[in-house]
Amino acid sequence: MALPPRRRRAAERDADHPPSGDREEPRPGGLVLLILTGDARSADLTAWRRGRSVLREVDKKIAMTYPGFQVRALPNSGGAARSELRQAGRLSRRHLKRPAACVDFARELGVAATMMKRDLATLERRGLRVMRPTVVFFAVDPPLADAITTEEYEQLARQASVTWVVPERSAGLMSPVFAGDDARVLTDHRGVTDEVVVLLGGTPRARPNPRG
């Protein structure tokens, strides 16, 4: 027997907005920020190209290993407004450009924290639950750990897991500040992207040792 029009419309509304007890549980998801940083005055173009290649390869491997993960590439703080949250595996070269001006790393960290909060809120609205986001840096040059930078970094590290990839030539110049709060500092090598992706899934049985 067909329902009267009024009751039928009410039933349709109830189906679209089920009671709280019937709502689906949030689906597991992941959020990764990929950040290419360094001194824009550096003449080492090879290192910049390598950094871009490493982060794009990490993006591709995230897509293959964790299909539900979302990524945001932040080439520098000035380009954050033009960056987008996207499904892993879709980054192109233009999403990770070398900065045109000197990078204020403390400001870059603050922008990363702000974008991460926005992205977490976006994913929550999409019905995804992210237990702990991850920030992956490729540092062409080791950043300076002044007081302001240290404060901004510690705030970011309390909210996210942090992994660094640095060229072998500068690995010994990284401040201990950036290795705190369980951050991982990996020396760049051929298989470093695999190590980064393994760390996204939790602490591996054997902690990877940086290699040249």
C-alpha cells in the first residue's frame, strides 16, 4: 500500500538523516604533508631536483600502499594558499617548486601546522578518522634551530609524526632539535622512499639506520 505524499516525504527525510545510533563509524584515513625546504640561494640545483623526485616518489608509494591516504605538498609558506589536499599519487612537478625567495623556516612550520589542522577538519567532515598525521621534509639544506624555529617545530611535532630526509653531505649538520619527539632523520639514498613509507604504517620492528 502506497504511503500518502506527506508521510512518504517524511520517510525519505528520515532515510537521509538516520538517528545518531545508526550513523556509520568514521573510516580510517591518513594525512601526509610533503615539504620541500632549503635555502633558496643554494646553487645546488641537483639537490633541489632530487628532493622533488624523492617526495613525488613517496607520494606514489603512499598511493600504492595506503590507498585511502590524502597528501598536501607545501613547496614553501608563500605557496601554501595555492596548494591542495589531494588523493595520494597525484602530485606533479609543479606542486613542489623550488622557492623563489629565502625561506623563513619558522613561518613555514607555522603554516604547515595551520594547513594540517584545516585538512584534519576536512577529512573529518568526509567521514575519515586520522589517528596521527605525518609530515615528511626533504631538507636540501639543514634549517637553523633558533628559538622561534624550535618553538614552532616542537608544536608541530606534538601534533604529527615527523620524518626528515637530508642529503648525506648535510646529515651531520642537522640540529638535535629536529630529531626530538621521536622524529626520524634519514640520510638520502636509493631506497629512502621505501623507508619513509614503512614509517607511515607505524614503528617498524627494526628502526632503519640512515645510509649514504
